[in-house]
Amino acid sequence: MKFSQLIPAYKLTRYTLLLCLLSNATATVRAQSFRLQTTVNGIPQSGFYRIQLPPDVVGRLNTSLTDIRLYDGQQQQVPYVLIRQQPAQTAPFVDYELVSKQSQPNVSTTLVIHNQTKRPINSLDLLIKNTNVSKKARLSGSSDAQNWYALDDAIWLGPTQHSATTTEVKQIDFPLSDYAYYRLVINDSLSTPLNILRVGYYSQRADAGAYSAIPNLTFSQRDSSDQHTYVHVVRADDARFDKITLSIKASGPFRRRAEIGQFHSQKRKRGYIDRWFEVIRSIELSSTDSNVVHLPGLKAKDLYVVIANDDNPPLKVQAVQAYQLTTYLLANLVAGQSYQLHFSADNGTAPIYDLTPFKTVVPGNQPIVGVGSLHPMGTPGEQTASFFTDSRVIWPALGLVLLVLGLLSYRMLRDIGHNQPN
């Protein structure tokens, strides 16, 4: 006998409707389970704006940055496009003439570069395919490509791990010189060669405006007996680290290998605790470099810089600055209207908006508007949270939904038993 024959039609319809309503209610509650909110500053005139998201907001978003919504004063969603402003070069890449490129398997790769203008230079930019390999190299210069003179015998080419593209520019610094030719010899004895695509320079470096400073950082330094220096960078709340700079004091020229990462621990059986260090980037710190390190959007409250001193005296880290890629929501806002951001949700999926209004908009030319202080959902702010985004309503509603679903299931089973043929 079919299930529909065991229960009267009117009861089956009632149960079906109730189940649908409760399922929709559960989905609505889940979809709106944001933890934090903030208000958007006043809008003086209607049009497209860039709502700049500070580190305290970006650091609390999920990996894909999808758990954020923009609401107007009537609690209606406002479509937006989220943009992370990538660094832009203000001048094209200028290639040096690559006279020769020779590779001896398991030995070395040798590049000879021609500086046609003979202008004094103190760096070379290598465009390299991403790799997790580190290599040593040495650089020499020549006026005739026959007689070579040493410039630097201890160059360290660290991993290239750009998170947005498959290549990264690695800069080599050396003493100022005006040779016509430069020879770079890369040690390949421990691994296969690097894929070096171009050698040249940027007449101007990356646009600094692509980054926003991460405030409220503290750091401490500990010089250990194992010939390492541990620099611990700490922040009270999560941030998304895209770049850090280290200001270092030393009594003379230096070049040190270092690693940036995090310490982790995990409790095992019988009370054992595993501890390990996860390396995010391997770098080289140098007295001739700016010691700027690019990170793959690391979401964290803290990180470590571990410097290998070998037999040298420890370096003194004087300051640490951190930055996130400038991040904003591009949205069409109405003058005088109030707006709120709701964000930080475990199940925050990407919203689906009609992006047609954005197709004729060129990002980057719109006025910038900020946001106010952050509040937990359900606490008094400049606006009151809507009914279905109030955490004081969400969890009791979920409990009620489960209770009613259980009661309905019981009554359905009971009715089935009563209608079962003898």
C-alpha cells in the first residue's frame, strides 16, 4: 500500500506544507547567521561608491571573502562587486638583452645579460615561473664579455609563490656598477633549473597605493642558543597579511636566510602534543634590500619570522609593518540612505547578483567611503538588526524548528500505525 493511502489527503497536505515552511525557515536562519555588523558612513550624493573594508573586516571573512552582505535601511540586499586592488606597475618591464642562456644538468645555469646603455645599476629583475625551490647564485660583471670581475658570490634566490599569477619578479641587489655585461651563475646541483622568462627592470616600482596598513601590531624578538632569531608579530584580532616590511639594524653589511610562518600544535593520544612550524615563505634579508616580503593573503592573528644567524651576531629588528591589499565593495548607493554590512559567517556562500549595472563601470574612479565601528549581531548599533539576523532569535528559532519537526515525525508515524490494515 502506498504512503499516501495510509494518511488522509488533508493531513498529508498539511504535513507537506509545514515541512516545506520549516525547511525554508531553517535555510533562512542558516543563510543569515552572520556574527558581525557595521554601518557605512554617510552618502552625500547618489552614485557608485567604493566601500573600503578595513583589516578588522577583511580579517574576519572566510577564505573566499564571500561571507559579507550589504543591506539598505529597509534590510534589502544591495548588489556589490568585491575587489582586492592588486599592485600595479606604473611603467612597463624593460628587458635587457639576453646574450646567452646555458644550462648544464645537475651543475648550473649561466645567463649573460647585456646592459646596452652602460648606465649604473644596482639591481636586476628576474621574471620567474612560480617554484618552491631555493637556489644560490653568483654575479660578475665585464666590460667586454671576456674578462669577468666578481660582484656578489652569495646571492640567494628564494621560492616564488605569487598567489594571483603563475610568475613572480625576483629582484637581485648588488653594489652599484656600470659594466656592459653581467653574468649570473645559478647553482643547480640539488634540483632542476629555474624557469627564468625575462631579465630586466622596472623604471618605477609597484604602486604603493594598492596596500592598506594593518594597525595595532606588536612584536617581540628572542635570540636563541640554536643560532636563530625568533621575531613574533602579534595582533589582537585576525587580519589578512599580504605584505610585511622589516626594519633591521646591524653593525655592518649582512645577508641572512629567514623563514616566515606559524607554529602549530595538536593534541594526540595519551596526552602527547605535536608541535611544528609551518613555513609560509622562505626569504633572504639583506642590508642592500628593502626587506619587503609578499605573503599569500595569510589570515592570522600572529606569525613568526625565524632568522638563521649561523655564526654571526643576531640582527636587531627595530620595526615591523604589515599590510593588506586594499579591499573594497563597489556598489550603487543612494544619497541619504543608511547602509549596513553584515559579515563573518561559517556557511557564507557567494551571493548571486545581476551584474549588468556594473558592466559600464570602471573600478577605481569612484569616491571612497568608510565604515564605522564593529558590533556583534544583535547588539545596539547605529541601526537595529533585522529579526532574522539577530543572534538572539536565530538559535532559539533553530531549536523550535527541530522540536516541531520531531513532533511532526512522531504524529506522522502514529497516523501511519492507525491506518495500517489489520
